[in-house]
Amino acid sequence: MLLQGNDHRAFPFLAIFFSMALSVIRSKRRLVTPSQQTPSGKLDLSFIDKVPVLRCYTRTLHVYRYGPEASRVVREALSKALVPYYPLAGRLKDSGENQLQVECSGEGVWFVEASADCNLDSFNYFDNANLSIPYDELLPDQVPKSEGMEPLVQMQVTQFACGGFVIGLIFSHTICDGLGSAQFLNALGELARGLEHLSTEPVWHRDFFPTPTHEANVNVLPNLPPPTPDYLLEHVSIDISMDEINELKQGFHESTGQACSAFEIVAANLWSLRTKSINFKPDTEVRLLFFANCRQLLDPPLPKGFYGNCFFPITIAAPCELLTQASTIEVIKLIQEAKNKLPVDFAKFKDGDYLRNGKDPFAPPLGYTTLFISEWGRLGFNQVDFGWGPPVHLVPIPGSAIIPVGIMGSLPLPKKGIRLMTWCVEKDHRQPFLDLMTKLV
């Protein structure tokens, strides 16, 4: 296992060097519109799409080793993809009382072309286990107010002198979850490679989850501003080889006779070891939160090609004392027990039981005692190919200073394994956290 931190506050000279060495010039900014005429009108969103916590944008960097004229290729593919994915070229319209819709205006997606006169290997392909990354240089800059409502998708393609490129992507979470946005990017890749027909045709189908019945008794929580944290989260990356994962799986099977997943192993260790490193008071309640895909829990299941939000939060709470004394195997069992309840809990949510009782499972308590973990390695981002091969690296960008987070991704190619990218401890707890994670295997 390899552990590295890259917080620029700990190594300010690296941040200064990096910002000086990387000079990005944005040459063109435009709205990319569908290449053909598309339907107009308004489309309803599902109840999950309209959950207040999803009214945000995800930000990612997609790093490619090679791709000459990548800006042109991606832009032309984007224009073609916005024909079947025409709602993404529209704008969100909020008429109040949770009546959020998409207006299919065809206004387009914000697209920025940029260049850098240096090589990607000079920055280790933005392998964020090693150096601070200048996110603001690689993401599209702010959309001018003159362009109207904020586009649902914003993209910057930065071409490097070596022939490689980086796509900086800002994507509305209201419209797509991780699986949906990866599906859209894979469609771009197919069109860029010259395919005439997409392997997966997009399906809107947002009526699978209408607003629950008995609306008069439903307490939809307002989209309140987040609290100001009294802590500053530090970045630590943990690289775990597949050999280490398989060894931990084998240990669990030998002890229980049951199987467990890589996600359960990583989540259990991250949750318990982080809790130990922080040294909360024994009676403090700590929580683990993650989202579970629910596409197959519906009857009938959602059709292939659905690209909206369809997941449910699983929240596990335990006293700090219990968690610090439990073995990894016992913590894995806690996670598995919670996952086994998902079909019943999701059905209750769909029927409106939670909201009728004034509870919102999508609004857990925020703060240092809640840890969020997300698995990105299986979403499909790592397969997006514009004609020159898949990305060598995918970099998630933290979107909240409040929620301690761990994101499970894949190691940069050609290595195989898991990279756990965390922003989950403040400075005083960073070294104890590193010391404990080193002993994982």
C-alpha cells in the first residue's frame, strides 16, 4: 500500500512551482448546440432528480496521454451527441413548490478550447497523489451572464504540447448521476470514433419516480445554505493493489465463510481507522454514508439507457466506542447488513413513508462525524475513448468543505488497483490517520 498526501498547505513551494509552470491559454469560448434540430418544450424531472442536495455540479478532470486536435474532435462529437441527449442542451427552470423542470431550449453546452505549452508527463499526468493540481486552470472558467441561465454541462479541453489533453468537466447532478454522466461521455467517445449508431440510446423515463402521494403531508426540506465548518480537510491519497484487496477478501472468507466486495473492505477500513485516528469521545455517534444504485430494484427495472438519478443513501450510525473496538470483519458485516435493507428502505422512500413522517434520508447530519464514501471505478469513466485510447487518469474534485469524503477510483494506467482519494481529516488527525492506514494489510 502506498500513502501520499498532496495538500499544498503542507508543501507551499510545490503549489507555487506548479502554478508558475502550468500556463493555460483559453483561446475560444462558445456554446455548442445540437447539430440537428431537436424537440422543444419542458420535461419533468423525477422526484430523486429534484432532491435539494443534488442541486449542485460535479467537477472532474479526465487526463489523456494522446489526442491531436482533441478540442475539435470532442466539440464535433459533442454537437452530434446533443441530438439524442437534447435535454442536456437545455436549462433548468424552477417554478417553485418543487416543480423543477428542464426546458429543452437547445441553447447548448458551454465549451472552452485551451492549450498549454508543456508536456503532461512533466506533471505526472496530474497524478494527484504527488502534486497539487491547479483545478481552476483546467476547468472551464465562469460562463458569462450574457449567456443566460447556467448550462447543464460545461467543458474545457486543454491541449498539451506533447499531444495529450485534459477534459475539465462540470456536470449538473440534477440531470445525471455518475452512471448517467459516464454514459453521456461514452456516447461522445463513440461518435468521435466515427460510430453511426450509439451502443446505448439515451432514455429519459423520469416518470419512474413521481412525487410521492399525500403531498399535503410531505415535508420537502428547503435547500438551506450549508453550515460553515470549523475544520479544514486535508487531502490524503491511498493506493491499494489488487493483491492487497484479494488478501483481505480471502481473510474475510476464511473467517466467515462469506464473500465481501472491494468496496466493503475499503469502506470498513476507512470508516473505522479514520474514527480511531480522530479520537472522538466514546459516546459520539459517527456515521458512514454512501449512495447505492437502485436501477434494478424497480419493477420493471429501468430501461437500458436511462441516465437520470436513481440511487438511495445508505447511512450507518454507530457509537464511536463500538466502532473503534470492532474488528474489520465486524465493520464489514455492519455495512453488509445495511446494504441488505436497501430494497425495503428504497420501497418505503418511493411510497413516501419517510417524507410523510418528516424524515429526509437525503439530508443526513453534516459535519466531522459523518464520512461519505463513493465508488467511481465502476461508473464507466475509465472506458471513455475518443479514438486514442481510454484516459490514463481520472481526477475527482471535492465539491464540499463540510463533508469528509473518500472516493474510490482506479489507479492511473497501466497500474491496476484502487486509489482512495480522501478529504476526510483535518491537520491534527492527518498523521495518526496515515499511521493507521499503513497497517491495513
